[in-house]
Amino acid sequence: MGPSIVIEKLEFQRGESWQVRFIRGLVTFLVGHSGAGKSTALEALLYPLGLTTATIMPEVGACQQIRLTFRVAGTRWQATRSGSNPRARVSLKNLDDDAETEHSLPVKSTKSGEVTASAFVQDLLGLPQASRGATRLDLDAYYNTILALRQHTIASAFLGGGKDEERILVLETILGLWDTDLARLEKNAAETASRFAKAKAELSAYKRVQEKGGLTDPDRVRSDYEQKQREHVAAAEAWQNTDAALKAAVGEHGRLIALHKAADADRRKAGKQATAAHEKIQAATAEHARAEGALGELLDPPAEDCTRCGQALPERDPGMCRQCGQPCQEDTGHRERKLAAARAKTEHLRQKLRRLEETLAAATTAADRAEDAAGAALKDRDTYDQDRLQPARTTAQQAEKAAHGLSRDVARLKEWLDSSDYLGKQQTIIDAAKAEMERAKAARDAALTAHEVRRKEIVGRWSELFLLRLKQINPDVETAYIDSADFTTRVKERDNPDKTFPQSSVMGSPKVITNVAALLSLRDLGRADPAVRVPPLLIIDSPLADLGAVDQATGHRLIEALIDVASDTSTDGYACQIIAATNDPLPRQYADVREIPVDTDHRFFDHAPHSDT
């Protein structure tokens, strides 16, 4: 089994304060009805370790930081990560060694060779970074396959429902069946087979030319060689010429792009100037209209009425106030001065308006010219790209392809020309490649034979333990089998035919039981076989899904199986920590089992006690 891993507590910062949830003991159940936040808590539990596939609920995202304290092989560690920033770094600190430097690691690497937080933890847990083809294992792959069962897949998908290639490679790695030496031998066998096939193909090509009479006369070969040389020289020169023409076309196209950018900038500038001139003439027109209105009132003043009774005032002698009849203090020439000033202002504004109209006309004309110039520049650029640049690029590519093809023909003819005994030498190369291929295949096949024996042995033992765990949860199970090739399962219950996982009831209890029993028996296998490196930690979201309401006895047996695997330690003292969620409280009190009740009024995050941090 892998090194022990025990979760101690999960802390999270909200505002200036830290809150904490302790995970005391090896078996912890989060108990509460649906919607109480149990899944949120379980998803966040290993999130500080650098996982990227954990679901971040709003409650987690609202935290400034999330911190996990855990023990690996007895050493206490602390991992701290931002709750909202997906590109944040993870701080990993060894709490038992003050001299060790705290590690600040990225969640995702941004440069080659950079170690991520999940890769550091993966190495800490002794989980290999195995790969096969495009499939590469990281901490998320192990988490989604053998470390956790999620609520939305526990009753529908085998071991989390990931890609088959990833699931198989994870289980091979955990079972100690992923062998770097075997992978190297398989690669070597494939490469030697490729070299053998290439050597045979070259000999076949030579013989085809020979059968056509092209190699019967050495002079003919020499003539062909010289002709191909001349064709190659001509093709290489054509390639250089077309490449030079392409470079010139690219340069001219760049110049046209620059001209269009400049013309487009002028267009935008002229447009802004025309808009500004239009706004100014609108303001001047309004001001001129107001001045003409004021002049009109002076030329045709409105009738004067009494300010007290509103009746028309009588005519008075010049210089006398029409309302009170007293001598008026205002100079009799005041009206004429006001009229003159109003006429002068109106004329000034009329002249200003005329100048602004001329400015607007000039700006509009300039904007139209700039628009036309920008359109013409754009058309020139696109036309040149279509008519000159793209054809030049196509011609250069064709010339390059032709030159390379002739280069290969020249090299082959030169080889044939230089080797009067080509057939004998090539046959020697083929024989050597065949012998090397056969040795590589023999080494691979021997390793595969030993590997298959080990594979069938370890998976057979796992199947036995899988059956025991199934019968512990469901006594009606009679036989169970795990396929050694792809690790799929077949389970037979009493009075029913055996069924694969997909053939079991959809979203039903048989799939839950199969998933849970497979992971529990995998940990049983780890206690018995040191080569099995399964981490002794298991997180299960709602193991009683589709069980409690249908069959309470089965649900109780499943809970007892979880408690049983946590209490069973291996010879070196490793025990498996179980953290699970259930809707209903446990049926009775169990020793060393802790329940954390949560509901809408006492949520895992919102109502956690404050930390001493």
C-alpha cells in the first residue's frame, strides 16, 4: 500500500477571519439533507493540493484562501491555495521540519520543466507519473479514478467514469503493472520493425526500377543520374528565384498594408474634423438665430401693458414714462444704441456662420477624399494579395516541393550508381535489421509473458477480495470477476445471470455497490501486496445513493464495510481514512466514527467555528 495519508483539518479564510473544520479520526461522515452543502465540502477537501478538476462551488470561491493540514507517512504538511483565482499558486509547507524551505508551486505549469503543486503531492504520495501515448497521469487522474467517488457518477459510471485509457493506466500503475522496462522493450520492438520495413521497401524500389530495364545498363543509370542532377540544379535555381519573388511580394504587400493603415488613420482624423466642424456650425446657427430674434424684438417691440392691472398704457410725451407719466431717466437715444448693437452682433454672427460653413464644406470634402483614399488603399492591398502574393507563394511552394523531390531522386540514383553490388549490400542490411527486430520482439515477448503471469495473478487476487467485499454488502452476490485486460467487472447475484457494470440497473444500487466494493477491495489488496501502491484514503459522496430508501439493510452493511476497511491496518500500521457523505444519520453509534451534521442553517462553510490561526 502507498504511504499513509490522513486529513486533519480544512481551514478557509473569509474576510479577515479563518474558520476551521476538523476531520478527526479515520472515519468521518458529513450528514445532512440534499442541498446542505455536503458535496461542496467534499469537492473542496483536496482542492488545496493543486487539483484542476475539482468543482469550485460559490462557497469555496468566496474564500480568500483554503488551507489543508494532512499527514503523509507520519509527516505533517500544510497546503494553502486561493479560493477564487484559478491561476494562483499553492504553498506547501512541512510542519515537522522548520529547516525545510516552503514550496510555492503553480497549479498549472507555464514553462518547460516547472513542477506543479499536484505533481509535488503526487510524488509525495508515491504515485508514478506514468504515460502511454497521449495519456499522461497526474494527481487529478488518480483522484477521479481511485481516490474519490462523486455524487453524480457513483451510481452511473464505473470508478468515476473517466476515459477508458486513463482508467486502465491508473489501475495498472496502482497495481504495480506499469513497467518502464516493458514499455522500453515495446518501443524498441516497434522501432526495429520500422527499420526492417524501410530496408525492405528500399530494396523493392530498386528491384522495380531494375525490372523496368532502368538498371540493366550502368551507363543508363549514369545518364539518368546526370539528367536528374541537371533537373535538380534547374529546380533549385527556380526555387531560389520564386523564393526571391515571394520575398519581394511579401515586402510589397507589407508596404501596401502600411499605406492602408496610414490612409485609414487619415480617414478617421478627417472624419473627426468634419464632425467637429458640423458641431460648431450647429452652435453658431443657434447663436445667430437668437441674435436675430433679439434684433426683431427691438425693431418691433411688443405692446406695453400696465404691470398692475394689465391694461394698455396711454401714449405719453417724449421722455415721459408711459406707466407713471414721470420724466424717464433713460436717455432717449438708448433704443437706437441697442438697435445698432443688435444689428452689429447679428452681422458678426452671420459672418462667423459663413466662415464655419466654408470650414465644414472643406472638412467634408477632405473627409470624402480620405474615405476614397482609404478605400483605394484597402483595394490595392487586397488585390495585390490575391493577384500577386498568393500566386507567388503557391509557385514558391511548388518549386520547393519539386526541388526536394528531385534531390531524393538524385540521392537514390547516386547510391545505386556508387554501389555496383547494391543488391548484396542491401540484403545484408535487411538481414541485420531482421535479426535485430527478432531479438527485440523476443525480449519483448518474454517480458510480456512474465508480465501477463503477474497481471493475471494480481487481478485474480483482486477479484477474490472484490467478491468478499460485494458479499459483505450484498449477500445475494454469488460470483464476481475483474477482467485482467481492461479491469471491467462481471457480477452475478443469486437467481440472476452475471452482468457487466453497464448491464446493471441504470442509476441504481448495484452500480454503487460495485464501485464502492472495487475501491475497498483494492485497498484490501494493498495491505496484502506491497507492490500495490493505492493511497489509504477514500472520499465517497453519498455511498447510500439509491440504497437507503430501497434497502436499509444493504445500506447499513455498506456503512459497516466502510468502517471495517478503515479499522483494518496493514502490517506496517497503515490504515485507510474514509470521508463520506450521507443524507441520514448513521443507524447507530460506532466507535471511532465521527459525524459532522450540516443543514441549511448550519452549513459546512458558512457556520464553521473560527480557527486559532
